[in-house]
Amino acid sequence: MAGDDDELLTIGEVAKLDGITAKALRYYDAHNILKPAAVDPATGYRLPTTDTTPRSNA
């Protein structure tokens, strides 16, 4: 899970920052390539952190 100092972002924000699509991020999650830091239980929204974005893992 995300640490207290990590900034949680929406999947759309991560997609915009990294120049990829939200659909690609959902694909990565579904195939255990890149997991979000958290998932909101009420909405199901994936919440990656700035440390779990594709760019930071490259």
C-alpha cells in the first residue's frame, strides 16, 4: 500500500502525466504488470502514486 508521504493520483492524472492512456493502465493492472498503490473500495477507482507510475519504473 501507499505510504503516507506518497501522493495518490487518479488513473486519468497518471495517464496524462505519463502520456499513456487510462485503458493501458487498466490493462497493466489486470495483467499484474503495474499495480496501483490503492483501490478505493467505494468507487473501485485505481489510485496509483507518483512512485508507481510507468515513467518512474522505466
